[in-house]
Amino acid sequence: MNNPRFCDLHACGVNIAKEVETGLPVEKDIAAYRDEFLTPYTVGARKGIFVPRELVDKLSKTIALFGNPDLTIGAFVTNILISHLAANRTVINELTGRGSKTVLV
């Protein structure tokens, strides 16, 4: 894929099984994505995490393309993490329940 706006996860060492052309998203999919991930979020009390610089650079460029000046990298990543934790809640709780600690999501 030679789209300069495409976020190449290979730069961060992520192994992707296969790129699949999905065609253009329909408006309802775009609206749903915008509602879930592109909503500015007040992070509140913060704590730093370490991620590859290449990923931060890609996120910064990608977020700028969304055209929402109130959306920050922290808010975007927070929205993604909340969605991931909610979508995988059962598996996460099962896996943590097998260990010495239980962290309920």
C-alpha cells in the first residue's frame, strides 16, 4: 500500500499477517469510528508510558489528518484502550483470574 497517510505498523515491529483491501468505508462506519475514537477526552491525572518513538510520530501525523484540533495523542490512545478493554473484558478477566492476581476490567 503506497498511501502516505497509511500508518505502517511494520515500522514499530508489529507483525501483520496480511494486508487486506477493504474498500472504502461507508458513512455509518466513519461516523461510528469518529464517535468512538475521535472524541476529545479529558485524561485527568496522567501517568507516562513508554512506546516506540516511531509509533508516537505516526499517531501524531495521523491525528493531525483527522482535523480535530482538540484531539490529542493521549485522548486518542485512551479511547483505543478503553475500547480494547471493553471488547476483551471476558478474556482479560479469565487470564488474570488464572494468575496470582485478579484485575477485573
